[in-house]
Amino acid sequence: MSDNQAQEFALTRLFGLEGKTALVTGGSSGLGLHMAKGLLQNGVKVMIASRNQEKCAAALGELSPFGEVFVQAANVTDASSRERLVAAVEDRFGDLDILVNNAGANWGAALADYPDAGFAKVMDTNLNSVFALTRDLIPALTRAAKADAPARIINIGSMDGIHVPIVQRVPTFAYSASKAALHHLTKALAVELGASHITANAIAPGFFESRMTDHVFENYLKDIKDDCPLHRVGRPEEIVGILIYLASRAGAYTNGTVIPVDGGTSISKGKRDWTL
């Protein structure tokens, strides 16, 4: 057996990311911060974007020991701010291997009280801005793309875009709708961009510790665990592992998928009556 044959399925060949470039939106906290750290620890040059300049600075301090990281304060729902972010990516990297659309928002309210402004904000953040930023970064992704090493679009959806969530007790109409639409947008992008050697996939997380889940963990953690067949919440490495797979050689032929990382919650009714 030749050395090349012996190394064909080595982990470093299958999952190595050394020297690639990535943008992670919403990268200053929560799952975005974990994903940025995971990419950095595997040799990726990473830019994180977040609306809050102070959070960007704090994240830079936390992430710098792990690799080459840059920050850009940006509001992805604002066209001029997106334009500056795209310019920063192209100025810093030139080509972009990996785009992680992670920035998100939520709004909970009873149906009769659900405000138009809240619905619009969530849809704008979770769906419209993903489409716009991805569209505007196609040139940078195309420059990085190769037939045997596609550029990657990785959208962070949600298990709530797969099922109707019940555990929060407060309806999140816009969030679920936006994530379901994001999953479908991902598939449309996969079909549109495949010939350009750009893949598009979505990760659909369940419950992980983050700013967005602080309230529900404080009030409904037992219910959350009961609803999950594994009876626990997710761990950071379980998101990072899927991200690395999708960004790596091993994931080069995976395109147009939505991968739940939720312990089976999205296919389980849990132990409680749906009407509670």
C-alpha cells in the first residue's frame, strides 16, 4: 500500500481545515463564539461579526489565543452595514471558503398580542439578511471554490423550523417560521450554486446554553430534558463537530441538507400533553 493510499481516510485528510478562511456572523457569543473557536483551533482564519462593538472586543480577546481572528462590528439587517462587512471580508481575506450565517433573533408573545414589528424584526434577521449577505458574498465564495474543494455556506437554522415548539410556553411564531424558511432557502441555494462549486447546508440546533436560552433554561429546563429522548441539552462540541464536518473534505458531497443536532427533540412529543 502506498503512503497516499494509507493516508486516504486519515482524520487530518478528511477533516483538516488548515489555511481556510471563514466568516461567522453573530460570532461574539453563544454558539457563534463556540463555532468561531472550533474553526480557529483547526487552523481556519476567522472573522466574526456582531452588532455590539464591546462584545466584538471581548470576543477578540477570548479567541485570539486560538488563532488568526478578526472582528467587524456589523448589523446584518442594515444594507450599508452589510456592505462594510463584505468589504472587510474581501479586504482581509480576498477569497472566502466558509460562510457561517449564525446571527439570529427571537420574539415571544401570544398570538393576539404578537406585534408586526416583532415579526418583521425576526424575519429580517433570521431570513432576509441571510439571503442578502450570502448574495453579496458570492463573488468571494466563488473565488475560493474548486471542483474538489467547494466553498461552503452553512446556515444555522433550528429544530423549531422542523417541528412546532411547545416547551417555552410562549409562542414564537416568527422564529419558527423564519427558521423553516431558512431551511428551504438553504436547499434553493444548494441547487442554484452547486454548479459553481459552492455547497449550502443548514444545521438545526436544539437547546444549547446561550443568551437566547437563558430564560427557558431557568424556568423550563426539566421540561426541555423531558422532551429530548437523550434527556439533556446539547454540548458545544456537538455543534462544532457538525460544523467541521460540513466545512471539511468529508462534507464536500453533502449539499442541500438540514442536519438536526437536538438529541431527537424535533421527532419526539416528549412526556407532556401538547396542550399544556
